[in-house]
Amino acid sequence: MQLPDADIEIKLLIEAIYLKYNYDFRNYSKASQKRRIEQGMGALRCESISHLQSRVMHDPAVFMQLLQYLTIPVSEMFRDPSYFLSVREQVVPVLKTYPSLKLWVAGCSTGEEAYSMAILLQEEGLLERSIIYATDINPVSLEKAKKGVFALDKMPLYTKNYRAAGGKFTLDKYYTGAYGGALFDKSLAEKITFSDHSLATDSVFSETHFISCRNVVIYFNKALQSRAYGLFHESLCRRGFLGLGHKESLDFSSCSHQFEAIVKKDKLFRKL
């Protein structure tokens, strides 16, 4: 069946991005991809996808602007609080049995989840012996994450999430007002290693005890989802833990038989 012109143009744009910049969006969900490209076209004032492709090919700065739409760097601290509460109650007791810990927050965006995980580990007495790898493909998001500064007007929501997630103190214990925002303690950032990593093209870089990858694979097609789950399985130590977003599932993936559900409603799994 012949593809519509717009689908052909999108395919050519995505292929051009891969060949020119080595960012691989070829196995992302087509519907989501189309929406994001349309948003990017509007922001960059391009009348067609072909026009957008031409600008992207000849101007790396334009590509970096488009990347902000292709990756949608949106996050919040302690998002879906019941997930973090389940991590406290079901995962932390096992993590406490290890002398040292490595955790991986994959698709960390602007860092909110990585800092949330660091706070949780601090309160459970585990941060001192932990390393948190926080990875993303968007360099702009990673730079923001490294600074550890978040909007002050988001703190009421984040505080509400923190309390519902079983927080033991108050969230303002961990930040001070600075630079027009909330600057989180350097002691948290010191335990987080932010780095570039693509679930589409890169391989496993370390053995880990817990991987949290939430609201990321939902934007992948089935083939790329299976690749990502395979990476997680390979990275996790024996009986390691995996956390996914509430709309994501291991069901019907090639790795479904390699994990068991620990808290099904919060999408927490354990490697078999």
C-alpha cells in the first residue's frame, strides 16, 4: 500500500536525523512522532516537513531545537507517589542487604526523578553507599538536570507528591531558594552521574540493582520496547528490580517471561 506523502516525509526526516546526527528515532511510535514533529514545525515556523528537514540538515542549532520536541522533556518530582511508596516498602528492604548499590534512572529528562530517588535513598540510609546513573539522549535536559534547580512554583505539587510517597520530613529540607528557583542540595547531586545514553543504539554500561524507566518506552514501537527491556534484563544483577510507568507493561514483550510482578499496580518487577 502506498504511504501518504506526510508519512514519507516523516520517514525521510527521521532517517536524515539518524544519518546526520546519530539520533535514532526510527523505532519510535509513529503517532507520537507525528504529533511531536507537527509541534516542532509550528515552533520553528516551517510550512512543511521537507522545509523542516532542509533546515535541520543545514543548521545543528535547528536540530537541537527540534530535539526538545522529539524527546518532550517533561517530568515532576515523586511523580505517581504510590510508585515511590512501593519502592520504599518492597524494594528498599532488599536493597539494604547489599554492601553497595547501583541504580539506573533511564530517560531521566531534566532530573526530577533522579533527585526524587536520591532523597528516598537518603531517608532510607542508602544514599551514602549508592551510585545513581541518570541517563537521557537530550543534552539540554541533562545540563538542566546537573544544575539541580527546579521552578519554585512547582514545589507545592512536588511537596504533595513527596508526602504521599512516604516522605519522612518536609521537602524544603532538601532545597534552598536560589537563582530564581529551588536549588537542591549538592549532597544529592554528588551521588548522581548524569550521562548521555540511548536505549535505541547504546549497550549496557554497568551491572545495576534497580532500574527505573518510567514513561519512556511507551513512545517506542514493539521492536524498540523489546530492545530496551533486553538491556534492562542484561544490566540487572540476579533478582534485580525494574520499575516502569503506569501505562507501560512487560506483557507480550519478548522479555515477559524473564520478570515477575512485585507490585503490579505500580509496575514494579523483579528479574527471575
